Amino acid sequence: MNNPIAPDKLYRTSLHALRSRDVEIDCSGIQENDSCMVAVLVSLQKESANFRGSLSLINVSEALATYLKAVPALQKPVPSNEKMGFFESAGEYAFQLFHSIVELTHLFTESLYWSTIGRFDPKALPIRGTLLQMLRLGSDALPIVFILSFLIGLTLAYQSAIQLESLGGSLYLVRGVGIAMFSEIGPLITAIILAGRSGSSITAEIASMVVQDEVKALQTMGIHPVPFLVVPRFQAMTITVPLLTFASVFAGIFSGFIVAILYLKMPISLFFNELRDGIPLKLLWQCGVKSMVFGWIITLVASQKGFAARGGADAVGRATTECVVFSISAIIIADALFSFIFY
């Protein structure tokens, strides 16, 4: 920002900009005896600790720098003991949520662009690392996804078999387990596991680069951080999450097969006939669509929380926690919306 601007206007515009981005103020024309401008700089520095962006002063004269260092509020902002009311807190939370949704939309459109049309741009750098991210974020998660899905499916099948056997409907166990795994349990369990495992990993990596100014270094070299950091992970999760979901569904159906054979003494041929006749083919593509969208949610939320990190090592921990909480909440909301759309 240039300094030939009224102090009150400088304060308002800078304060609004600090909510979403970093701000630089050119102090080349500000003297140490300009009390209004000095007060504005001190107030902005104090307020910047409460917002996402950071404040930088450039072209500061030696006299002005000495004068500013003598102001205690500039060095150590004093936190206010006044607590916000309910409506203020709700409004602040709504504003942050809206800002997060805007950033997620921006990341989603950029990821789609660089994954499709942007790949043919001769000036763009080639996107590398997708296969590596598929191994790290997807393939390495297969054992935990398979084991947990098997145990959850085994518990569901066994408890269902007890109830169905008492009612004389043991044959419906196969259809019940198959439909439950394809339509709900498989995609949801896989997404929740990946949100805690792969999503937190993405956030920690990007947030560490942000707090160490590595992302700014990329921008200084003219490298766009989204195709360099987000797109390989976006493409990897788009491919691996549906595959992991079908592996989860297979694990759940296999657990149902064990219960049906060992507990209900059901013939193997009857089990597979009921499985074939009882599961509609539309559940296959519905399962794939849901799992792919869940993978997008995990990647975009993790990347957004990573880019929004400000501070030191503690900021990485906060961003990782926010990623897991926000991702799981968004996945459950999206799953509820898919239930209304598909069923």
C-alpha cells in the first residue's frame, strides 16, 4: 500500500485486508512526528495478531523505526480481556466459515483447471509427483482400511445375523450387508480413515512449508503453489479413494461371508446368488461417485488449512486439528446430501 492516504482510510482498508491476506505498507513518506500515522501503524500491528494475514512495514526510516520500537504495543500486543458476546462469536464464526468455503471453491476450480485444460499450457510447469502421492496417501492406507472395514463388517453382520435368525429371515443377511457396505459404510469409513491419516499429512506438509516461508519462496521463483503442491495430491486422491473404498466394501462383504457360512451354515452358492441378485448395479457407480467426492473434500480442506497456517510450530498443530475436524464434518454433511440425492 502507498502512504499518501488518509490515516482513517489506511486503517480501515488494511484491517479488512488482514482478514484474508498479508499486507505491506510503504512507510517512505511517514515521519516520526506524524502522530496519526504512527498511531495507525501501532494499532494495525496490534490488530494483526488476531487475523490470518500478517503486517509488514517497508521503507521505514531509521528515525521512524527507532520511534516505533519504543512503543510497547508494537512489540508485544496486549491481549484484551473482554470476551465477545454470543452474537459476535456467531458472526465471527459465520464469517470465517464463509471465507473458508470461498477458499475451498477457489482451490477446487484451480485444481480442476490444472488437471485438465492447464496441462496443455506450454508455459506451465509439468505436474509431477502424482504417482508418489498415490503411494503415500492411498496405497499405504490399504492395510488399515481393510482391517477396520473387516472388523466393522464382522460386527454388523454378526449382530444382524442374530436378530434375523430369531425372525426366520437369515437369508436377508447377504443383501443387508452388501447394500450397507456399498451405499453407506464402505465410502464413509474409508473417508473418515483417510481424513485422519492422509488429510492430516497433507495439512502438516503444506503448513510447515508456509510457516517456514517455503511457499513464498516458490512464489518468488514464479512457481504457482496450487499446481505444485495441491494438484498432485488432488489427482492422487481422486484415483485412490474410490479404489480404497471398493477394497473396504470387499472387506465388509467378506466378513459377512464368514458369518453366513460359519454361523448361519449358509451354502456358498446361495450366498453368492443372493449377493448378485440383491445388490443393484447403480450402487456401484453411486459408491464410486461418493468416494471420489469425499476424496476431493479431504484434499481441498487439508490444503486450505495448510495454506491458512500462520505462526510457528504450534500453527502446524492447530491447522492439522482443524483439518481433521472440518474434513470429517464436511464428509458427514456431504453423505447426508447424497442420501437425499440418490435415495
